[in-house]
Amino acid sequence: MTVTDTAAVTESAAVAKVDQCVSETVPKPRPDGQDNYTISEVSAITGLSAYTLRWYERIGLMSRVDRSATGQRRYNSEDLGWLGFVGKLRLTGMPVADMVRYAELVREGDHTFAGRQELLVRHREDVRQHIADLQATLAVLDFKIELYGRG
């Protein structure tokens, strides 16, 4: 296998992994092309309130959401996938300002890959430190539980 083949396989595996994570996080009840969701449907699917969805749009965390002829927001499967990814970032404790910056970089296009990577690498270090802190805390809890169990 050549270096080019290896890179293509690695890239397609990475894309599949991201797609898998997103699809497991936020189910897509309708196939693409028939994916026209109201804000209340998206709220029910994602667990986010309508207020939060509107706020995400207002602060630039969501791209401009399509509107119906009457002005109601209409979300699609791509929007659900993005919300799933944002949910993962929230779960890791990423600051909202960093999430908005990441969204801006995505909208700016492929030439921002390096900036996106830098932001995510920096945040990954914060997540790893938090995990280490939690593991140390868990060890203390396990010790106390074992101590009291000997009682």
C-alpha cells in the first residue's frame, strides 16, 4: 500500500468515525431529502430547548437555519449532525466562545483546517487533564468505599 493509499484509508476511516459518532448521538428520523424538522421536533430529538436552539443561532454556533414561507425555522439532517457534535463539545466542557470560534472556522472553509485542529488539540489537553483529575478523585472514592466496607 502506498503512502497516498494509506492517507486515503485513514481519512475515510476518520470520516466514518465522525459520522458514526454523530449518527449515534442524534438519530435522524427521516432520510435526507425528506428531512424538514420544526424547532419543536429538533428539541424533542436533541433534548435541547427551543430557547437554546434559537440562542445557538443568535450567537453563531448554528449556521443560519432555513425558514419556511411563514418564517418558521426548518432544520435538516446536517443540522442534527452539527448539534450532535456541539453536544459532544459541551460534554467536554469546551467554552461557548471556543465552540463559536470553531463554528466560524468551519463556515470560512477548508483553508481553516489548521486553525480548527489547533483549537481542538488545545481543548483535548484540557479534557485529558480533567479525565486525570476525575480518575484521581475516583481512586479516593474507591478507597473510602473499601475502607467503610471493611467497617
